[in-house]
Amino acid sequence: MSVPAAELVGVSKRFGPVLANDGIDLAVARGEVHAVVGENGAGKSTLMSILYGLHRPDSGHVLRAGERIRLRSPADGIRHGLGMVHQRFRLFPGLTVAENIVIGAEPVARGRVDQETAHRAVADLSAKYGLRADPAAQVGGLPVGVRQRVEILRALYRQAEVLILDEPTAVLTPAEAGRLFEVLRTVAATGVAILLVTHKLTEVLAASDRVTVLRQGRVTGRFATADTSADELVHAMIGRSLAAPEPRRRSKPDGDPALAVRDLTVHDADGVPRLSGVSFAVRPGEIVGIAGVAGSGQRELLDTVTGLRSPGRTGQVLLDGAPVVQGRDPRVAYVPEDRHGRATAPEMSLAENLLMGEQHRLATRFGLPRKTVRARAEQLTERFAISAASVDVPITALSGGNAQKAVLARELTRQSRVIVVEEPTQGVDVGVRERVHALLVAARDQGGAILLQSSELSELRELSDRVLVLFEGRLVAEFDADATEERLGQAMTGVLP
Amino acid sequence: MTRSLNEPRVLDLARRAALSAAVPAIGGALALTTLVMLAVGVNPADAYPALIRGAVADGNLEYTIAAFVPTLGMALAFALPLRAGEFNLGGDGQMAAGGIAAAALALAVPLPPVLAVVLPLLVAALAGGLVAALAAPLSTRLRVPAIVGTLLISAPAVSLASYLVRFPLAEQGSGIAQTPVLPDAAHLPALGGSGYVTLGLPLVVALTGIWLYADGRTVLGYEMRARGHNPEFARYGGVHVDRLAGYALAGGGAFAGLVGGLIVLGPPYRFVDGALTAPGYTFTAVAAVLLAASRPLAVPVAVALLTVLQVGGQGMEREAGVPSQLTQIVQGLIIVIVAVLATVRRRAAE
Amino acid sequence: ACGGGETGAAPAAPEKSIILITPNPVGSNSFLQLGVKGAEAAAKELGASFKLYESKDPTSIAQNVDAAVRAKPTVIVGISFSFDDVFNTVPKQHPDQQFLQVDSCAKEQAANLACVSFKEHEAAYLAGVEAGLLTKSGQIGVVAALDTPFVHRWIEPFFAGATSVRADVTGTPLYVGGANPFSDPARAKSQAQTLTGRGADIVAAAASAGNQGVFEAAASSGAKAFGVDINQCGQSAGNVIDNVLKHVDVAESAAIKEIAAGKTGGVKIYGLAEGGVGVNALDAEVASSGCTVAASPDVIAKVKQVRDDIVAGKITVADPLQG
Amino acid sequence: MNIFELSFLSGVLTATAPVLLAALGGLICQVAGVFNIALEGQLLWGAFTAVVVSDVTGSAWTGVAGAIAATVLFSGMLSAASVGLRADPIVVAVGLNLLALGLTGFLMRRIFGSGGTYSSPELAGLPTLAELGLDVPVLGPQSPLVPLALALVVAAAWWLGRTRSGLRVRAVGQHREAAEAAGLRVGAYRHGVVLVAGALCGLAGAQLALGNVTLFSEGMSAGRGWIAVVAVMLSGVLPYRLLLACLLFGFAEAVGFRLQGARLPQQAADAAPYVITLFALVLAAVAARRRPKEAS
Ligand SMILES: Nc1ncnc2c1ncn2[C@@H]1O[C@H](COP(=O)(O)OP(=O)(O)OP(=O)(O)O)[C@@H](O)[C@H]1O
Ligand SMILES: Nc1ncnc2c1ncn2[C@@H]1O[C@H](COP(=O)(O)OP(=O)(O)OP(=O)(O)O)[C@@H](O)[C@H]1O
Ligand SMILES: [Mg+2]
Ligand SMILES: [Mg+2]
């Protein structure tokens, strides 16, 4: 093999007590798609950030085309031909798509940013790679899928020679993900080295040339994709194999619907219909999945069902036959998608995050005894295997997977019959995912009526007893759990079966 | 794995953390101040003892306490809404409204002894709370942030109080705009020789204790903090966030109004135009709360520190002839240094 | 213990001392500066030591009075009505300590409290006479710091003096107000410009640190101004007609000396008759005062005549404070 | 009373200029994500240093330059503490406002020998445009800094909206991490805007102390810096809206003066600018709420 496009040599990085990277060597060649996998907190993002110049390693160094380079900031990384698509979006909500893409390398004419040239360049790029995005649109109002495309376009615009993508498909539909991998192939073919971080092993197997597995900050496996299997990768990632998926136990829903939605129509603030005439029911003991490309009305549906948002609504949402309470209906357990913005208060302690919703129940005449609050939190941490230094640490100090388990712990112990779950395993590793799925199934088996929204079709199919498909605000199809991903995908894109 | 820290150790850690910030901050500020003194030819050996004497010796302690009480009250007026994420910068207006309401009631309605103190104070708190609560719908419905709303409402409230004391409630034949002296029954009982330490001290201290308890150990306190940290989280959790904003602002305003009432019912037992706002309690309190950096327990300590500096500064001016502006310089430096140390420490911890 | 047997000017008298307490920082407040000047002059003549305590707010006034009482000086001097409340009580609690209040008098005056006050309105009336004679537009104004009852002693008598010599004169008062009424010259200047913009050609200043702003406004619009308390004509050469003088220093120093000599208590009111208030036009050295009134001998003559009439009781100037 | 009198408009402009200059500084900081509430202190410091330098050198323009330099230095404390050391800018600003008040009071006594007001015939003020031969209505009686302030509004709008560095400053303010990841030097831009705001506050102070009047008096900023902060918050970080907000305030103040002349109590005049601003705010907010609903 010739000189690698980029190489990390003996890289170590410590965050307080956590050794995030521990003497990692990793090389990526020109024209190669190199996958990096590992559990939550294995150190993938840290390693990629070091390569890009966002973090500085405690020891070790970076070679670029065989030369040792000094990276003090991303500006240095960019100068050395590195580009990165971040796990958490790093876009400017108030700027246009074009501005977001060209920033840092703006075309300038007579002292001003040359918007025309910028728009044209973005449109060209967008057409060339089939990544649709309107250059003039403000990023703040765009669906997550489009934002992801903007992130990718930015890296492409900068003509990065080493392209790092940290979980780029977490928020994409399967079709979008598929297209992204085609793009990556095209780009790689031009000699660009690509590093791809993902939790989805199918993607790894389908799209990469080689795989490096990280575990607790160390490399535990290097494979040529052609010579490996999902099982082998999982073993390297978590040190054991996944339990064989239990044969699906059909649920036996019984009784009256716990959640009934009748002829629901929702308009947004500008009067545009977001949901039109949606009706369905969820009975105790079943999981009903909601599928749809981003922006098909899922957000409005779930916000209405939970009572959180209601302007411009007609139709009925009934919980056990009674209308949903506006604000937040306490009879609904709800696991939101936005972990940092909605599901938690990042700076509050784990205990106080676990308390939300239960504060009135735990209160005595003299207020909220701290002891009770902490005792309950400790009990939940134990029962749901949440790993944290103590229940008093701020919840930001937990890894993504553990924060997610905390949210689930809180919501699943509310003893609500209706449980609304959004993207329950987004960005969590296979081990946690397995555990989350088990928890949801257990909740169903105890008589929970679960409404599940996920952009991951495999997850929907694995968990749901029925899948409803939303397209442009309408329910266009209903499948049972045996539907193929292909048919689901067709329904989601409006190509009715 | 869950490892629980036991309670006393947590407290101990907290105490040490608070101290570790205060000590270098005050040390740094003192060093800088000493440099400033030397640079302008003031002898620190004269100035510092004069500062301390001016604050605590020779019966001056009473005046320090007399300034501590309203400043602590105003600190609560700022800190309480701040915990819920709302900036209350309108303390002056709320205080003036409270003061004038208390004076008006005490002058207009002859009340029996105990009631003559209690009712005006309640009315003062009510008036202050109402003025502050005006900013709540502005913030929750019209998206005018409370920091602007309270500031804009404050000035007209001060003007209104000033108008009332200048015309309808004015004492005839007096050279300044002031109300007549309130009836004896409405005078706050004094606790010391000079009459400047009144029942206001135990009252405000007790209220501070209640606030600390409510903040840390009640549902309302929890929900306010949740709103302050992440309003969307609180809303998602079923907290009525808009209503809570109203409560928080009204609560803060009630504290400010109460302070106004306490000042008016204390010596010289009347509403004197400008006397409530001139000492700058509101601003000192804001500085103290920010100095305490979201550690509620540190609020009274920060208030005490700034009060001692301000009152002591006047003693220093009297005795050592050092302009009291020097203590403003010291306060400014302490605040900046504490702010810097807070982040340096946070980053060191990470 | 300087009470006990009065020793008067006995040679073995203990060291005398004077403490002066102001209600606000002295700064460039001309009135307070005069107070300091008077106390210093008395101290010099008596060979006494002198200390100045500047207060910041009402609480610190009381605090300063207490600190002064502890120092046991020969006399404690407090300036202005801001001391009315404190001097109602403190002198009674310390009967051996002598007090002097300048410019006002506590309601319940103790025997050990002497008071000196002034009839500013008489001087303001004289200034009004000058304004009435000198205005061309017939519109005059006053810019004052705040609308307090006391400040009206400079306003209504000023307008009354003007109308006494020219019936069609109209007067408008404006108040600086705002966040810092006593130290906002920019706002005071805007106020004065508002007046001149509406046709006023004479503006009297009673705006403390804002006075300089009033003079600047007059200068830039070709109008004329009046100063207050001391001769402020030099602060804006050629733009200031005259000043409403209050000889606080003279009255205060005389009172201090009397107290030091054992003549304690009582009230002294200084008006035109006593020479405690006045205008520069009455001065022998008016020519060198820098005031523009010096160029109008007829105005000076009229002012002197009105002064004589007031002293003789032929004219009474209404005191706005007396309702 | 005729509010369209030229002298009235001129007065409004004079009163607005220092607030506008300081507010522009606050605005660019806000755009870059630094909440700068140290405007009051910097305005006061600018006024003081303008007077000191002008008094010493006998040249008003040197005074302006001195005020800019000195206030940039002063704002260096804000940028070092809150940008460099990442301390909370609000807390630092509260400290700096107090420091400015103390320092000016203290130094004034040292340099001029007494507190209160300093003015002197030797103290050179800024010339008016009329004196410079540009005797046009409204602007004639103003110092050259007043048209400069208006020009700076246009310049700021152009800079932020059109230029590369303006775009980057906006980006830095919207999302710190994103800006870092895009390779922008966040710290450098933030240091930059805080220092430029210092320069603008220096100008504002010079205009207040050498343009509006020719003197220094303790605490003469008299809340103008806070009004500037309010204007920034009302502007939605748009320079032209900022100009509008500042003018509205100056206008309301001038109307208040006139109402006083019409025998309205002083307190009503004091309250007028705040009440009018509140009304304008409420009306604007209500209108903004109604608009989308009408569309449906
Ligand atoms: N800024 C930081 N401060 C403290 N600890 C950190 C920081 N960044 C990462 N860590 C820690 O380093 C470890 C590795 O984190 P990293 O984000 O690299 O994991 P990851 O493999 O990307 O996980 P995920 O799959 O959840 O994205 C984690 O234990 C995390 O807690
Ligand atoms: N202030 C902090 N103190 C301790 N650890 C932190 C802190 N900030 C971040 N971390 C750690 O850094 C990691 C950052 O991870 P990252 O930003 O990649 O997303 P995440 O939290 O893992 O969420 P997800 O991967 O599910 O999107 C977290 O796992 C967390 O443990
Ligand atoms: Mg990661
Ligand atoms: Mg992560």
C-alpha cells in the first residue's frame, strides 16, 4: 500500500477520569472508505475530532500524506485538506444553505460575499451528487435530513481530501442513506480518503472497504470488509455476541383502545396543513409504529398526542376515551427524540432529571425530601443499568446511551398505559439498543399501548405489531410486521403499493 | 455502576468550592486595591483599618446591618426570578411601588398597633409583585424578554411613586417631596439603640431561609429551576412554564415591594422621594447575586461582603480621607475576578 | 465633655473643632461648596480643626451624624432640609453637643440646635426684575434639577419679579429629571434648548451640575442665563446676566462663631435686609463680576430700588413654600 | 407645539447620537454572541477620557482619539475576561460598570482636584458642522460625530449583511461550535467586536462630553448605556431597526420635555420615553402575532 492519506499514530486522549483514546493507530488510504465502529463512548468521535483538529491529543500525532502535521484548531485541519461531518449538527440556523456551505471559503467580489457565485456553486454541487438542497433556504427551518445533506455538501465544497463522517446516517431515511453511500463511492473514486463512523453494521458491510473496531478507547479489531461478518464485528465491539433475536412473540392486544385519534387535522402557524384527517387507535398490549420520511407530519402527530402542541387543531385525541389534556397530558409517557433540548435539562443532576413528572407524587407536606428523590433515582439507575458516577452528576456527564436509558427509565416507570416513543435508539450502540428494545417489549407485554416513531425501518419492523405510514400529513398505508422494507419505503415516498 | 456520595461529604465539598473561589477573589482584589492605593499615595495601613472600623466598629455595625437588610431583600427579588430563567432588572420600580403603597395605606387608614405594621408591608409586597408581574405576559405572550420588560416598566413606576409623593401624598410646607411622618403604630419596632436596625432584619433573614428551602426542597422550587435550566424540558414535563414565569416575577417583585415597605416603615418613618432608589440597593443586589454565581447559599454572603465594602468605604472616607470611589473600584474588581475564577475553576474541573 | 461651665474665650479653652456634614457629595455643587467655605473660614478664625463628612443617601446622613456625635466637636453643622428628621431627634439625645443646621430648621428645635435659613425668593425676585427688563421676546424660563417644593423658591418669585416690571412676560419651568437629575448636563442643555427653541431668550439655571449645560445652551442660541448661589458668570463669559446669590458662607461662619462664643440655639433668617441673599448687581464690584448686567446701569438702578422697597416692606415677595 | 420644527428634530438627533453610538457597539457584540451590558461604564469612561485628553492637549479631536484609545483599552478587560478566559460576560460587565464609575470619580478628584463637574474655558469642544462651513438645517448645529453615527449605522448594516467578515461574525454568534468546526477563529472575532464596541463607546462618550456639552460631570452617562442595551434587545440585531429604536427613544424624551413645558408634571415627562417604547413594543408584537393568523 502506498503512503496513507492520513494516519493517526499512538493517539491518546484523556477527559478527566475517562481515557477516551488509548494509543490508537489508524490509517486511511486514498480512495478507501474506512469504517470505524464501536459502542457508545468507545472513543470514535474523540478520535475523529483529533484528526480534524477539534481536540488535541495528549500524546501521539497525525500524519497527512506521510508528513507530520500540527493541528491546533479545525482551521489547521481544513488547511491540510481535512473535512468533517459532525455527529451533532454544526450548522448556522440563521444563515442560508449556501452561506452555511461556503463559509470559511466564501467567494468574494468587490469586498462583498459573492452570493450569486456561492448559490451557483452550491446548486452545481447539489446536482452533481444528487444531494438536494435549496441554496437560498434558511437552515433553521429545514428538516434534519436536509441539514445532514448540507453538512455533507459543505465538506464536499471544501474539496476535502480526507473526509470524516461521524454518524451521518442517524437521521436519514434508508433511501437517503443509500444515496449518500453512492455519493461516497463516487467521491472515493476520485481519490478522496473517507472515514465513516456508524452504529449500523449493515451500512458498514455494504459501504466500506475496511473496518476498525474501537472498544474502551482501544483498537480491538481491524478487518477487510469483504472478509468479515456482522457477528465478528459485534464480538469485537462488545466482547460477546448478541443474543440470538428471540422469535417474535405476537402481542395479544385486548380491550378498548387506550389511545384513539379521530380525524385529526393540524395546521401550522402559517396556516399550512401538516396533518390531514388522521385516524387510528392503539390498544393495550400492542406497539404501533409510525413510518415516514422526515417532515411528513410525525412531529405534529406526536406533539398533539402528548398534548404539548395544539394550535390549529381539529379532530379528536382520546386517552381511555377522554380527550387529551393540553400542555402535557400526565397520562402519557413520552420519550422524545431531542435528548438535550427536550428530554433532559443537561445541567441538572441525573436525580433531578429522573424526577420530572413525579415531583408532585413524591412531595410531602414539607416539600420534596432530597432523600426520597435520590433514593428513587438510585433505584432507577440500578434497575435500568444506567452508568453514572453518582446520581448527583449533571446528566450531560453521561454518555448518549446512558442518558437515553435514563429518559426511558423515567418514562417507563410512570405507569402510564399510553407510551409514545420517538427514535428510541438513535445514536446508541448495539448493546444499549438491544436493552432498550427489551424494555419496550416488556412494557408492551405489561399492557402498554405504545406508539413508536423511528426513522430506522429495521427497528420499526422488529418492534411493531403494526406500522402506519405517513406521507405528506396523511396516513397512506398500514402494514403488519411482516412487510418488507422495500414496500414500506415505497409507501413512505408516496409510491403506493 | 452507581456510587452514591454521602450527604455530609457533598456539603463539605460545596463549602470548600465556595471558599476556594472567594478567597483568591478577595485576595486578588485586595492586592490590586493595595496597588491602586500605593499608586495614588494612600497609605493602606491607614485605609484598611478605617474601612473595617467604618463597617463594624463604633456602632457602625448597625448601619451596615441597616444597609444589609434592603440589599438582601433586593437580592432575593433578583435571584428568585433568575432561578426560573427570568432577569428582573426592575427592582427600583417595584421597590418604589411597594414603598409608596405602604406609606399611603399607613397614612390613610388608622390601624391598631400590630396590624399597622403588618398590613402596609403586605400591601407593599402586593404592589411590588403586581408591578413585576406586568412583565410576565410581555415575556410569555409577546416575546419581550423580561430583562427588557422589567427595565422599561421600572422607570414609569418610579415616576408614578415620585408623582404621588410630590402631589397627593406630600407633606405640606416641607422643602423636599416627602410624605408626612407615619403614625407611631406603623413604625417598625427597633432592635438596637439607634433605631436603624428594625424588625426588618429577622424578617428578611427568615424570608431568605424560606427561599433557600423552597428553592432546593419543594416542588415549586424544583419546577422553577427546571424552567431556568431548560424551559422546553419543563414544559415537556408538564410544568406550566408561562404561569411559572408570572409567579417567579411576581415573587421577586413582592420581595422588592416588601423592601420598599420596610424602608418606609423604618426611620425616618416616611416616604422620601428618591430615598429608596438613591442608595442603589437594586444594583448592588444584582451584583451580589451574580457574584454568588447560582449558588443560592452564597447570596447572603455576597450581599454581606458588598454591604461591608460600601458602608466601610464611607468610614474610610471620613477617617482616612480616601475617596469612597475607591471601594467602588474594589467591588468592580472583585466581581470581575470572581467571574474569571469561576470559569477557570470549571475548566480545571473538566 | 465640652459642656459644663461655659468658658467662652478663656485662654485655656480646649482645642475647638468643627464637623460639617453634607447631604450629598460636595463635588461641584456650588451651594455645598459655600457651606464648606463658611465652615473653613470660621475654623480658621477660631483656630479650630475642621472635618467634612459627605453623605451619600439618607441612611448615611444619620450614620455621619452619629459618627460626628462620637467625635464630640465644638459644633456639628448639617446643611439643608435633608437634616430635618435627624435633627429632630439627635440634638435632644445629646444635650451637651451643639448643632447648627444651615438652610432649614428641624420642626422640633432643641435648645442646643441653632438654625440659619435664607429668603432665596427675595433674591430670585430681584433676578426676575432683571430678566423682565432685559427680555426682548417676553418669554423666560427656568431649568431646575427636580420638581421639589424647595426649588420653587427660585421659580415663581423669578417669574413674579419679571412680571412686576413687564406684565406680559410668560415663564416656563422645566425639570431635568431622568436617571441622574443632579448630574446630567447634557439633558439640562437639551431642556434649555427646548426653552430657547420655543422663543425664550432668558433661562435661569437651578440644575446643580447641569447649570453648565444651561449656560452652553444659552451661548449657542444667543440667549442669556442666570446662575445660582455663587457668581457663575465666569463659567460662560458673556452669557450669564447675573446670579441668585445666597451667602451661605457668611451666614454659616457667623453662626459658628456665635456658637463657639457660647450663644447657642435660636433661628436666624437671612433675607435681603440682612445681606444674606442678593444678586451681583447689588455689589459694588459688579463691573468686575463678569456678569452682563454690569452693562445695564438702568437695570442695576431699578434692582437697587426694588431691593430697598423689599427691605422697607413696601414689596413683599410671596414665599412659594408657605403655600 | 410643532414637533416638525427643525430645532426639535435637531434636538432629538443630539440626544440620540451618544446612545446610538454605544448601541451600535452593543449590536455588533450581540451579533457575535457576546451580550455586552458594559456600555454604560464604557460610555462614562469614554466621556471622562475625552475630556481629560482634550483638556490636556487643547484639541477636541485629540480628545476623541484619546477616548477611543482609552475605551478600547477598557473594553480589553471585557474581552480578556469574557472572551479570552470565558467568564460570564454579564457578570464581568456588571463589575466593569462599577469600576468605571469608581475610576472616573476617583481619577477626577486626582486630576481636576474635585468631584462633581469639570468644565473650563480652555476645554476644547467639538466644532459644529455649521462652524465647519456646512450650515444645513438639522445637522448644522451638530458635531461631525452625529452624521458619523448615522453613517456608521449604514456601514454596520453593509458590513454585517454583505461582507465576508460580517458573515463570519454572524456565524460565530449563531453557533460557537459550528463556527469552530468550520475553521473560523471564534475567539479572534469576538475579541474584535468587543474592542470595536469599545471604540464606539469611546466615540459615544466623546460625543456626550465634547459634542452634546463641553464638560465632564460624575455619572454623566446617566443611564444612556442601559437605554442602548434596551435598544439592542429591541433591534433584533438589525442596524436599521436599532436606529429606529434609538430615535424613538430620543423622540419620546424630547416630546416629554415639551409636555413639561405644557405644565405636565416632570414625572410624566420622565416616564414618557419608557411608556412610549413599551407601547411601541406591544403594538409591534401584537402585529407580528396577528400576521400569520390572518394568512390562514
Ligand atoms: N468533552 C468531553 N469531556 C469529557 N469527556 C468526554 C468529552 N468528550 C468525550 N468524552 C468521553 O470520552 C469517551 C469517548 O467519547 P466519544 O464521544 O469519543 O465516544 P463515541 O465513540 O463517539 O460514542 P458515541 O457512539 O456515543 O458517539 C466517553 O466516555 C466520553 O464520556
Ligand atoms: N461536560 C462534560 N463532562 C463530562 N463528560 C462530557 C461532558 N460533555 C460531554 N461529555 C461526554 O462527551 C460525550 C460527547 O458525546 P457526543 O457529543 O458524541 O454525543 P453523545 O452525548 O454521545 O450523544 P449521542 O452519541 O447519542 O448523539 C458524551 O458521551 C459525554 O459522556
Ligand atoms: Mg460519537
Ligand atoms: Mg457520542
